[in-house]
Amino acid sequence: MDSSIGLYVHVPFCVSRCDYCAFATWAGSEGAIGDYIEAVLAELRLRRQVGDPFSVQTLYFGGGTPSLVPARDIARIIEEIGPEPGAEITVECNPESVTRDKLKAFKDAGVNRVSLGLQSFSGEVLRSLGRSHDPKDIYPAVEAIDGAGIENYSVDLIYGAANESLAALEETVQKVLELSPVPMHVSAYALTVEKNTPLARDLARYPDEDYQAVAYTLIDEMLTGQGMGWYEISNWSRPGYFSRHNWNYWMQGEYLGLGCSAHSHLGSRRTWNIFNFNRYILVAGNSGDPTAGSEEVSGHEKATEALELLLRTNVGIPATAIDRFDEVASLCDLVDGVATLNLKGRLLANQVALRLDPSRVGLEELKWFQKQTPEMISS
């Protein structure tokens, strides 16, 4: 029987590389896009030949900067995948690399959701992050999304840059909420320091954790005050507009990743692809298997991970799964035996995660939690 999965396509190309980025991305290599797309299509055919049959319920083009890819190539991939009717199809876009015509072509190909890498309305913060767009690029990008007829769009924010003031962050969130049309979804990520990045080498730009806690509280208050509900620690949406693709990750659903560095999770097996895009093109483009490694995840390890992921969401977990619950009770809302992180708990989620014990919860009970959606929880 066919299984319904999420499918991720990694696009590793960028106009410039952000100072905090540790992903598999390369700047100035756009000339290889055509060969890369052919390699991705070859990998898709290979996965269908050697794996179990599958259908696609969500499709996500991430990167990198997928909006650098010609619309005809995005359309070719979507057509070959043949997603289920009603599938959520998302393309990540940067403000400086979208036009109404390109987005209209994306929509004609089946794209029904855009994730816009806005990050901040402060030019100083954007420069500190190494972003390649200016605040003035944001409004034309939103107008292009609207002009293309794509209602469901999300914006990404990054908070905690060393030169960011709380006033600047408040202004950014306020301007997000005043966008026309308004975004249906907001992701807000605390700036983190990754190894071997320009940010990691510049101690003066390291984020301050105390500031980030205050910043997160401000973001949550402003978004929830305008009708957006949190459903995962870093994600808020209007009713019905949560990211179905990412929700599948958090519920330990099955997914297939195509492209360099892409990860897959099918059954109890996890795999990941070759990191370097040139090597990926050489292997996958010649009908070879670009898998670089794999691992089996089952039993205690998988159950622990399930609890850790659920804890990050508004589904919550059985309170019985938390050892010495009384020590972290102030971080949780407890309703009918289900513990959900409150605002303070979201700031200190690791304190609760350290006390998780999967032996305290049955497998079937855990599966019930993983079948929930944000709407089921809020209703």
C-alpha cells in the first residue's frame, strides 16, 4: 500500500552566504542550477525505483534560496513528483529574488505557500546578519506574493543579533503585523552560533541569552495579541495555517529528502545525502545513489525523541512521562493529565526535556499524541 509522506527538496544556491549560516549553501554558483535540477530529478526516479511506493502530502523547497531557481524547473520537479490533490507545496523565497511573474509561475505549477525570509525590518540588523536584502525590498516582495494570488504566506524572523535593540525588534514585529496582506504564519528563531561560520569567529556579535528571552516574550505577546497562536516553540499561525510539512517532522512522520545534504526518515531508518553539491551532481546526475550515511532509530531512542518533539508543540505530552514533575510544574500548564509548556516553560524547555522518561508512557498513548493537529488541540 502506498504511504503518504512529506518530501523536501534542498536548493543549495544563494546570492551571498549569511554570516550565521551553517547549511549546505554556496554563493556564486548559480551556473550549476541546471545540472543540479537534473540530478534531483534523477535521484527522485532512483528513490521510486528502489523504495516502497509513496505519495506526497506536503512538498517543501528549502535552502539556500529556492527562489533563485527558474520557475520552469520548479514546475518540472512538481510535475514529476505528482503530489496528492490538496497537497501543501511551499517555496522558500528571499525578498530580493522574487517578482510577481515568477511567483505567478510558481502558483501555476502548484505552489500554494510561500515562506519569505524577511528576518528583520532593521537595516542595521540585516547587515549584522550578512543578509543580502534591504528593508525596502520587503514591501515589493509582499506585493508580488499578493499579486500572484498566493494567500498563504509565512515570514521568517531572526532575533538576538548583537546590535538589535528591543525597540528595533518591536518595530519589526509591528511592521510584520501591518503588512498587507497580513502573513498567515510567522516563524521567529533565536540567533544561534554555528561552528565554522563568520559569526562564530566574531565574539563581539554573539547573542545574549537574557536578551533573547525578553525578545521571545515580546514576540509572543505581540503575535498572540493579533490572533496568532503558538503551535511550536518558534512558530505561530492564524487558525488553519500551520505548516503541515513541518508538523509532519515534529510528529515523527515519514519524509524523503532530495538534493545535497537532504535527510530522509522512512520507517525506522534515517539517511542523509552527500553534503557537497558538486559531488552530489556527479553521483546523482549519473543515476548513482547519493546517500552518504544512515542509522536505525527505534525503541527507547525513538520514544525519547518523540517526547522531545511533542514537548515543543501545543500538543504537549502525558504528564506521567516527566520524572519528578513537581520540580518543573511551574513551567507547564496541566489539563486532564496533559502537560503543555507555558510561556516560561518555552524559555526553559530543556529543563523539562531533561526529565523525560519514555518508559512511563505506553506506545499507543504516544501514537495518539502524534496524530493530533493544532486545530484538534485548540478546539
